Amino acid sequence: MSTAILTGQPVPGSSLEGDLRSLGFDVRVATDAGDAETLLAAVPADQRVAIVDARFVGHPHALRLGLTDPRFPAAAVSGAVTVRPAARQALTRALARETSAASDGAASGVTAAGERPGAATDGAPTGDASADGTLALTDGTPADSLAERLAAALDADGIPVHRPELGTLVAVVPTDPQARNEARQAVLAVDDEAVRLRGAVKARDGFFTTHCISPYSRYIARWCARRGLTPNQVTTASLLTALIAAGCAATGTRPGFVAAGVLLIVSFVLDCTDGQLARYSLQYSTLGAWLDATFDRAKEYAYYAGLALGAARGGDDVWALALGAMVLQTCRHVVDFSFNEANHDATANTSPTAALSDRLDSVGWTVWVRRMIVLPIGERWAMIAVLTALTTPRITFYVLLIGCAFAAMYTTAGRVLRSLTRKARRTDRAAQALADLADSGPLAQPLAGTTGSLARRLPGIATPAVALLGSLAVVATAALTGFGGVWPVLGAVVYTAASGLAVARPLKGALDWLVPPFLRAAEYGTVLVLAAKAGVNGALPAAFGLVAAVAYHHYDTVYRIRGGAGAPPSWLVRAIGGHEGRTLLVTALAALLSAAQFKVALTVLAGYVAVLVIVESVRFWVAAHKGGAPAVHDEGEPA
């Protein structure tokens, strides 16, 4: 339960108390700051608390946005301020200062607002008629609003106060009957529910999602909200639907493929619905963000496996294509993650390339073209679904690989140009995030420590160049030599040395964000090539399982960094070998074992890595959720 403390004299006919109760607040009334301080002290420290001016007039959804969003320690709209437990002490201190100021003012015959008792107040909202006759209110919150003073005090104390964008929603504190009547008329002129539904849709989405899914999925989200369903339940339903779709694809029959395509689209509708439900009802959570992101990857890669199983039933082995699609898609995501982490808090974060991109976005149709050619999740899943239903798994994977390869080249080239033309200074936090994404293990880390002085003398371009050359060494030796030879092992040794040198200094260079993608491509590509060269049934499915387990670990690292929790514990990284340890181990196993034994070894290694990373990940995220970690909600570009 949350508590709202109304301050000041209640206004006859006001629906404020009812609105607050409908949002889950226990409403209490305080006549002044001293009374509010007493009531605040009685509220349990682990509860959300809000201070609301009794004169407030506005839409219920404006109050919802300002007072119930779990992502921020403090938030406010005109005439109302709220804090979560993390900012509770700051609010208590601010309210104590208000009480002290009121007591001092009363002793000198002056109110807390600095006015003589009985003096007229000014600052009522002003109204202007727009061209369509709608009254537009400016923010006329009076200076004597306790909630507004408390919000300013929190900002002054270093507690950032989130102020949501309300758009056409009204949230004001009128100071006279005429202003109150104008505010009420403005509330009636705007459909609160329509605004809420529009706000449930992500601001940046792909063409397919925006025009083919969101026009009706938002209403499914509202239906779910009214029946008490949570975003996590919808996310789970989406996962189960996708797994059933993968099972249908695995039958290898035309009816199974058609059913798989239809169910994949249904799964995507539910995937959109869970995020829209979270925005519609502000049910954000740390656990929910992790589930949504993790399940998206699990759904897509499980579907790849289902297609490969279905093709095998028809006598066509496409496991190499399925694994290649997963490797390509995962590396695309690593490029996205690394670039964003390297630049999201960089200073002087501009470039001519970025300016050109902004100009292109100002031309209507180019926005949708540029969003579609990067093959975001909506377009990608729609393409996969249609191709599954109408063609074969092999054709589906060929088209998917070509489309994703083009998208990867397009986005990576643009980001390289931005990085080369951007005169930005990257922070220590960004460098640490890139180092965490590199996933260096017990071999590369000591090498990084011993080669630090050498690395600092190298030019800036050397860091990504060394990572690229080391990656090419191991993949090329695996691809160009026969299975069971020693050359891939030597290539892995070179790769290990190069990866240690690549992370020997802070990754703050213009192109250092390329280091994690190069390392991911080398590890995954080596496993793919060696499994394909083994030439025995089951080797590629075992490699698929190993790459999926390692990719889960890498995705989990990203989501922890985005949530402000840092990388997974160092013991876990050491236990699963780091990227260089796993790569060296796989090449050694290929050199020492027969093809059949190599298949078994890959299977065991996949199971070992999967158990460790999944158990530790689930433990971490459940503990973070129970511990009240700040909610995370990603509104970035679709993946």
C-alpha cells in the first residue's frame, strides 16, 4: 500500500481523493506542514509516499504518471510529489525544514510562503484558446504549494525528481474559483483514456510493429490490465506460444510449418502486448525487464532449432545455417550494445554523420525505410513466419542470413563513420562496460596485466586492430585446415594473446567498442566451423547448444550493465573460462578427440556452461527483484 498525504483545505466537489484511492493510495489529510510531517513519520519506511496539494485539478492519468512510476526514486507533477523508500529520508528532511520555516514565520507573523496573513495570492493558471477552441493551460502552480516546494528541495539535495511529459493531460493547482473552473473544463476536453492508450505504444518501433500490431495490441494490453494480468504473465504466454511454434516447425510437415508461422506472429503480438501493458499500467519491474529481454532471445533461437529439426525430418540438414543465423544475430546485438554503452554518456557526442542521420529522419518516408532495412524484430519475425509457412527451412535461413548480414553491414558501417567523425571523450564507466562485455577470463586477464605498458604505447587504432587480427587467426586456421589438426590450437593461442593485449588499456578509443563484437564473432565462429568440419551427426546441434548457453551469458551481462548492477561475478567468468579459455578448449578438444568424441565433449561443455550461467542469473535477478532494485524499462530501438 502507498500513502498520499493531502495538504491544505479539501475543495468541495473535488474527485482528488477518489482518484488517489483508485491508484492504490491510502489517503490522509494534513492541514499544514507540521501535520504532514507527523503523518509522514507514521508511514512505514518501505512504502511509497506522496504529498499532494488538495487544490489539485487534473487527469487521473497525470497523477498515475507522476505518482506511481516505479522506475524513479522521486517524481512530481504540478501540485504533487512522491518518493520511493530510497528517497524517503530526503523528503523527511525537506518537510522538517518546511515545518521549521512555518514555525519561524508564524512567530514573526509571516506565512511559509513569505506573505502576511490575508495577503492576496497570485499565480493562477492562465488560459489561452487554441485554434480549435481547446483551452490550453500554462503551469500556474502557486508558490505556496507545499508539494512544489518539497520537489524543489529534493532537487537541491541531489535527488533527481522525474517530471513526466504530460502532453495534453492537465495537472494544475488553481488558486481561485475561475481558474478552477477553467481547469475542470480543460480536463473534460481531453480524453484521458485515449492519451493513456497512445502512451502505451513505444515511441520508436519498426514499421510492421507500428502499423500492423500496435493498432490492436494496445487494446489487448488494456483488456489484460482490467483483468489483473501482469506483464510478466503475458511475457510468459509469449514464450510458451513461441515454443509451441518451434515444436510445430520441428514436425517437418507443411501443416506444421503453417501453424508455426501463425503461432510465431501470435507470440510477437503478445511480445508487444507485455510492453504496452507495462506502460499502460506502469507495471515496470527489474525482473520483468530481464524476462522480456531474455525471453525474446530464447524464443527466436528456439524457433531456429525447431526449423532445423523440421528440416532434418525431411532429409535436409540445415543446422549449420541455424547456428550461423544465431551467431550473426547475436553479433549484431553485441554491436548494438557495445556502441550504445561506449557513447551514451560520452561528452561532445556529435558528428557530421549523426547530423546527416537526423536530417534524413526529418524526411517522413526515410524514417520508416531506415527502420525497416535494419530488420528489427517485428520485420524479422514477420519475414520468418511467412517464409516458414510458404517455403522451406533452408530458404528461410538463406533469406534470414542475407537480410541480417546486410542490416549488420549497414548499421556497423554507419556507427564506424560516426565514431571516426565524432570528437567525443568517453568515460571510465563506458570503458568498464566495454571491458565487462569483452568477457575476458583467467588467461586474457593476466596477459592484460603484463602487456599494459606496451598497450599504452600503441596508437588508438591498434586496440580493435589487434582484436580483429587475433579473431581472424583462430577462425581462419579452423576454417582452412582439416579437422583434428594443431593449427586451430595455435590460432587460439594467438587469439588469446591478442585478446589480452586488446583489453590491456581502458577501452576509450574511437573504435574500441568493436572489441567485444570481434571477440564474440571469433568464439562463436570457431565453434561453428569446427563442429561443421567434424562431419558427424549431432556435432552441429551440440555446437548450437554451446553457443546458445554462452550467448545467454553475454546477454545477461548486457542486461546487468543496463540495470546498473555491473557484470556477472568474476568467479562465474573464471568458472566458464572466459571467451579465450572456451575458444582454446574447443580447439584443443577438436585436436585431441575423434569427431564422435568431440560431439560428446561439446554437449557436456554446453550443459556445464548452461547450468552455471542460468542458475546464477536466475538467482541474481530474483534477488534483485525482491531487494527492491530500481525498475528498468528499455525504450531503445527494437532489436
